[in-house]
Amino acid sequence: MPTWFAAVIAVAAIAATYFFCVRPALRGRCAMTATQGPGVEADRELAELREEVRALRAQDALDSGRVPSRRLTPPTDA
């Protein structure tokens, strides 16, 4: 393989990497999926997981006795 042919292939690979990876990443876009950052689906999934962690922590607090299991009623002024 001639040296000039290998150089052309290397330049083409560097140019493709720049145009399809580096430049879109600098602009905050993903060139492979044509989306702008994490979408609504990812936000919804994160919210569901956070809610699940909150529920598990609350259940753990109830099971360990750190929180009273009966509901407290506020005092009444009669």
C-alpha cells in the first residue's frame, strides 16, 4: 500500500471523527441518535426511581422503629 493512500485514509478517518463525534459533542448533541441530551423518557425514569428509593427508605424507617407506625393527631383547642 502506498504511503499517500494510507495518509488519505488517516485524514478521512480524522475528518469523520471530527464531523460526527467531536463537533456535535461540542454543541451538546448526539450525532448517532439525533437527540438533544437526555430526553423526557430518561427524566420520567429517573423520577420513578427516585420515588421508589424514597418509598424504600420510608419503609425501612418504619421497620426499624425510627418513626412511629401510628398516625399522630394534632392537638385540638376546645
